[in-house]
Amino acid sequence: MSGFSLSDLEKIVTERARSGDANSWTAKLYQGGMERAAKKLGEEAVETVIAAVKGDDRALVSESADLLYHWLVVLAVAGVPMAEVMAELERRTAQSGVAEKAARKNEG
């Protein structure tokens, strides 16, 4: 198994996003702003769901990679470090999923 992590990918995405390189898909998405990046994230989410429902494991792996990549681009455009998302997930694991969902409903 590779030692490659989402943190490694986040660093690459951040560097490429801010590079301004005309040949970088990441830079183009980043420069397109949140609307473009979020639209791509949504497209990849739908493609991931379709692969899962079809039971196509190979496509599910590929689409999941696309989904995670585009999610990190959206975070970069928003200026939100992945560490904040991970901290939120860690906070949520301190209680049961049922209690966590109930708490979120009471927040809004």
C-alpha cells in the first residue's frame, strides 16, 4: 500500500491551484471560482453514486478519486483547510451518530 494520503493531495492541490499555470487543470478550476469548482464536485458525486449503484467497483474507485480531488479543490477555493473538516469529524465521533444528528437539528 502506498504512503500517499489526502494530506499529500491537499498540498499538491493547493500548490497547483495557486500556480497560475495555464496547463494545470487544478489552476483552471481554482481560477474559475467556487461556482465552477462546486459544479465539478457535484458532477463527480453523481458519477460516484452511479458507479456504486451499478456495482462497478473499478469505476467506483476511479470516480471516488475524482470526487476527493474535486472536494479538495472546493476547500482550497473556500480557503478551508482539510484539517478543519477532520477536526469536525473527530468532534462528531465523540458521540453516537444518532445523538450527533439530533444535535445538528437543534443548532439550525
